[in-house]
Amino acid sequence: MEIKFIEINENDFEDFELIAHWDNQSDIKYLIRPNFTKGKMDDIKVDSIINGFKSNGNKKIYIISCDYKKIGYISIETDFFGLYKKEKNSVWIGICIGESEYRGRGIAKQAMGYIEEISKLLNQKRIELGVFEYNKKAIELYKTMGYEKIGEHKNIVYYNGTWHSDIRMEKYI
């Protein structure tokens, strides 16, 4: 299994379409995007993703490729406004394995390793992430990779008929 990470730019429309497709899948959208209102979460539009990317010079997005098939993406953002712990040289990250048949195969762990590599190359010292309390598999992965809980935003995301917390974790690299 050959895993590659390919950085995209604002002109890679097909890749942004894939990201929107993955972000809107009913089985994972509530794991990777916050729903701040009671009820069903709206789908995200491709233009919204592209415009958000264009307006943020501190964000990098990489498509995850497995044996030349695009299966997900990671994002790394420096100077993120929403950090729980406002510390210099920190990055905020996101990860999505969009193709279901590739989940549970260790690809997310490889992606986290790549995120750590890139973060070091960007002269960052700390990684922070948010994970919803009901995403138990992700929490376990992050713990096994040395991430520690630093706090939580209680009852901030709506899922499955109730409010849940967003757990914040960090790792110094």
C-alpha cells in the first residue's frame, strides 16, 4: 500500500469537489464538521471550501492518495484563531479518510505522522486538534500517538438528538 500526500492549491477544483463530497457523506460529516445548531447539518458547498482556502494564507491542504487513488485529505493551519491554548508556533489540524474502504487500515496514523513532519518543517512546536467526544476511534488513535487532552468545549455540537463536547488535544513535537 503506497500512501502519498499531495499539496493542493486554489486551482485544483476537482480536489475541492472531492473534499466537499467527503465532507458531506452522512456517515462521517458529523465526525469531521461541527453542527452548532439543533437538527440536521447543511451540506457544505465547493465554493465555500475554495473561498475559505483562498482567504486563508496560513492553511495547507493535502490530498491523501493510496495506490494512486484519492481517498481523503489532511489540513494544517498556522496561526489558527480558534486554538484552545493560544501558544506561538502551534498548528491546527484536520484529517478525513473519505473513502470508507480505506478506514481502519492505518492510513490515519500515517497521515498523522506526515502532519507532524510537515509541522516541524514549518518550524512549529505544537499541534492542537479538536475531536468530538463521540468519535471514540479517533480519540484512541490520538492518545496512542502521544496527544493529550488539554480541555473541552462542553455541549457545543449537536449530533444524534443531543449536545456533545468538543475535546481539545495537543502534542509537542
